[in-house]
Amino acid sequence: MNKINRNQFQSFPYHLVEPSPWPILVSFSLLSLTLGAVMYMQGFNHGGQLISLGFTLTVFGMILWFRDIITEGTQKISYSLSIDRIIYIANIISKEMNEIIEIIENSSKFSRKEESKFSSKEEFAFYLAGLLEGDGHIGLPSIGKTSLNRVLNPKITFTSHVNNLEMYLIIYDELGKIGRFQVRGNVLRYIIGDIKEINLMINLVHGKLRTPKNSRLNQLIEFMINKYGSDIPQSPLDN
């Protein structure tokens, strides 16, 4: 033992690797990948691009990370974090975080716009009536119970492209956060089906429709009278 050079003798049975920059890169990449997946599934804009960015950086970081592990396991190297390498990794992380912050800010713009979107409740009601005439559908089930022994309610459904999600989120807030959203591919549906929500919609657009959609609204009013005893009068056509 005395003849052995102590600088070449490892007194513990473990191999301690040198510091590596790749774990922190992979961590931020997985964060952007997860955030992008959530945004994509919730229908936010740029969710797919953020998934692609996170996936690319994750694969990139894992390849470099495993390359260093294989190198350290097969040959003795002197590996250290140089100033240039630290700056390189910092630039990658900084660019990625700026992308994430920009996407989040763009996705939340509707919360700053909603205060000045409509000058009055009456203006919002006319806007909603026009939207109902263009992109809305009034669904009326049969009165009574179905073969499943459950009562079906009418539905008012707005159908649009998923890129119009911010606009419908403003409408959702203006209506008091009623209804629900359904996203399938590029198709966005905003569905209002609760009885109180239906009555609110009828009162808002009552007397403001200018197309044959007003006849369908009156059929809905008649349905509500026959099934739920509502006392809403027929809606006159707005000339």
C-alpha cells in the first residue's frame, strides 16, 4: 500500500461524475413541454408550437447528457464547465423562458381587453344576437322523457374556429361564466344548456333578432313555456 501513489488511489467504490449543464436544460425543456401540452389540450393559441419547442430541447439535452455519461464511463476525461459553455446554456434557457412568457402573455390578453369591449349591456346584447344569427344553433329536444328515462334540456350552441377562443372567453365572462366549452380539432363549441342560462340568453336577445332565427327563438320560448311554465312573451322581429 505504501508503494501506491495516493493520488491514483480511489478510497471509495463510487465514480463521482463531473458537474454537467444538461440536467437543468432538460428540466426547463420538460417544463415547457408540460406547459405546452396543457395549453394545447385547453385550446390556447401556440400550444402546439410550445410542445414542439419543449420536445426538441428535451431530446437535444438528453442526447448531449447521455453522450457525456457514455464518455465518462468509457474513458477518463477532464470535464469542467467553462465560461463559454455556461454562457451557451444560459442563452438557451433564456430564449426558451422568453418564448414561454410571450406565449402566456398572448394567451391572457383577453383578460385585459374585456373591460373595454362593450360600452353597455345593451350593446353586448345586440352583439350576442348577431353572433347567434351567424354562428349559433338552438337545439330543441322532444318534450318528455327519453328511452334513458331522463329529461333533456334545450341547448344554445355557438360553433367557431378554435382561434376565436379569446373572443368567446370574453363572452363567457360577460355572461357571468355560464356554459361550457368543447374543443375537437380546430372546432370550438360554446354550449349553454342549463335552464337558468337559457332564460338569461332569451332575455338578452329578445326582440333583437333580424333573421328567421327569430322564429327558432320563439319555438324555444314556446318550449320553455310548455315544459317549465316560463312566462316569456314571444320575441318580435327587429326591423
